[in-house]
Amino acid sequence: MGLTAAPPPDHAALLQTLVARARNGDAAAFSELVETHYDGIYRTAWRWCGDRHDAEDIAQEVCVKLGQAIAGFDGRSAFSSWVYRITLNAVRDWQRAGARRGRHADAYAEITPADQQAEQEEAATSRQLWSAVRRLPEKQRDAVLLVYAEQLSHAEAAAIMGIREATVSFHVHEARKTLRVLL
């Protein structure tokens, strides 16, 4: 009688179980969901706003919103898509609030010694690119960030944005043309 390895865990089924438990008020399950998704929430918020402190604030706000909204998650979309939507809405709220206060958030690179010149130039180029992306019209910016920064397919981005896949492709195409002018 030989021993066989246990089958690998089905991550989708595990996620569904956690979501169901969290929807029913299980704090430990909710905590595990937040822990699993927090890095993605923060990364998304940072790419949209470009400032570490603001991204932390947005990520914390998203976690609060998730706690308030988890009971209403109906499973029609993937949980990760639902989390992205909440994150994007929180970023847009942050941007609107910042515009009302006259705030402008820019990402700043840390200045390093001259022996790091190539890294500084690469960081400056990257910073300029993301700064230009953040100045794109909303739909173009969202499409570019989801497709290039989050490395989602056009279909996944379409599901998150609530539009057709072809429309995502159009927004990405238009963003490229706009970025050529901005850069």
C-alpha cells in the first residue's frame, strides 16, 4: 500500500469558502481575505495615486469598505474583480477630495549617490511615465493601469471596469496616443 501525495488545494474553492464564511460574519475568514488581498489593494492604490502614504490611507479605507460591503457580495463577479472595483472607487473618491482641496500628489524617487545613476534615470523615467498615466482621462488611465500595471488581460480589465473587452482595447489604444504627446 503506497502513500500518495495529497492533491494540491483548490485555491478557488478555498477562496469561495472564505468569502461565504466572511459574508456570514466570520471575522477570522474576513481577516484572512483582507490579508490575502491587501498587497494587491495597496499596489493598485499606489499606481493610481503615486504616493505611499496616500496609498496606505486608501488601502485602509478599502479594507473598511470591504468589511461594510462583504455581506452584499453576490458572487456574480470574481471576488478579486469586486475588490478591484471597490479599490478604484476609493481612489476616485480620494482624487475628488484632493481636487477639492487643491492637492496634487506626485511620486518622488529617493535621491541616491552618483554611483546609482542608471537606477536614478530608470526611476525618473518610470516616475514620469506613471505621472503621465495618472494625467490621462479616467477611462484611459483605468484601462492602462489594469492592463499594464496590474498585468490583467483585456477581458479581466473589462470585467472590473464594467465595459466590453473591445472598449478596453480602444481605451488602451487612445491612451498610447495621448502618452506619446505627454511624454
